Amino acid sequence: MVDPKRLVADLHVAAPPKTSGWQTATSALDLALRRYPGHRLFTILAIDWARNENQRIYSSAPESYPCGGAKPLVPTSEFYQEVILGGRARICPDREACRRAFPDYPLIASLGCECAVNVPVRRGGATIGSLNLLHIGGWYDPEMLPPLMLFADYASALLVRHPFGVQA
């Protein structure tokens, strides 16, 4: 069994988030998240309040989900209410939940993904972005959320160095 707390500790040693280069740190984070809890697709979104959107600043599958892609912030969406405002991770456990949550579901499905978890990245009590992991149906469960928040804490130090990570 992979110990997520150990992975996070190793991540801090291998790629300190405040001093490592962006590519080094995000690649190390991607690798750690592949080990626990696992993913087929991993992206990092940063909130760009000036544009009222989430911008993709990292992707494990840049050919399908390139960096620079953006999604509008929709205040009535479950993502906005739960992840951005509430600061709570959200799981879409199956194909139908993903279909309802993601307008780009056909592309997601083409990558073999039928389950997702969106983990808020927070700094100073505010959500500044999210870690987004997608996998086969039923992969993510609520017990994974506390360890995933540890990875989000690591990512918060990366996002504050990104131009969209500190605006409010």
C-alpha cells in the first residue's frame, strides 16, 4: 500500500515548492499523484479573477488538454459552489456524473475517464485553483480526500508563484 503522507513528504524533499522550477515541481506532483491515488488525466487550474475563468496551467495530457485552455467561472455550477466557494473537494463518481459536470465529456470519455475528483488549492482561506484528477469509473472515494488535500497544500506554494494564483 502506498502511503500518501510519505509521498507528500518525499515530494517536498525532491521538489521543494518554493524553490523548484515550475516544470520540476509540477512533474514531481504529477508522478506522486500517479502513485496515489492514481489518474489517467491530471490538470491544474488556476483562477484568473481578472478574466473570470479557470486557466489550465498544467496537464498530464497536453495533446488533448493543452496548457492555456480556459473554462469560465460559472457561479451557479457545483464546481464553483463546492470547490471554489466552499473549499471542499468534489467527486464525480461515474460516467453520468462526469457527463453532467463537464461540457467536454466526450473528450474525457475518449481518454478512458469516467470518474473525477476536483481538489481545491487554497491560500489564505481562499481557493486559488484546483487539482483535477480523472480515472476509470468508481476510482475515487471520500477516504482519498484528506490525503489529496495534502497534495493541494503543496500545490498552493506553486500557484502563488503563478500570475493567476494570488488575485482576488
